[in-house]
Amino acid sequence: MFDELEARLNRLTMERLANATAVINGVDVPVIFDALYELGTVGVGMGASAPQMVIANNRIPEDFAESRITVNGAAWIVADRQPDSDLPTGLSVVILEKA
């Protein structure tokens, strides 16, 4: 029962909150895209951003690590994936690097 609730919640989250489209292996995938701002990570008084996206685990291909994707037309390389679980009903935060 919990798996069904989690799947429903994650599906609704992506339907309602997706603010970008990623193209992964030629397939359009709804994602939540964010360029996280981090103050002071590169020097005194300086900041940096770590672009990331949230994606449904069942939309991630097996060969996803270090793959090249586009998000809203911009080219990115997948740097890291941080899944909330290994279940296909879960979500993953994907850290991106500019291609």
C-alpha cells in the first residue's frame, strides 16, 4: 500500500511541479530544474551554483551516469545521481555540469 501511495504522490508532484523538460536519449521527460546558489563555496565573498534537477526514478535509463542531456534546450552532463530509494516509484536529485 505504501508503494502505491508513494508512486501516486511522486507522479502528482512531477505533473504539478515540473518546470522544465529534459531530453534524455531522445525522449522528453518532465523534471524540476533548479540552479542552486551556494554562497562562499569558491572563495571569500563569492558564490557558485550547482544546477540540479529532480526526476522520477522510472524515467532514468541504465546508462545515465555521465550522459549528455538537454534541459530546456541547454546542454548538460550528468555529474551525480542521488536517489531517494532504489524503487522505480522514487525520485532522484541529479547534479548537472555545463556541457
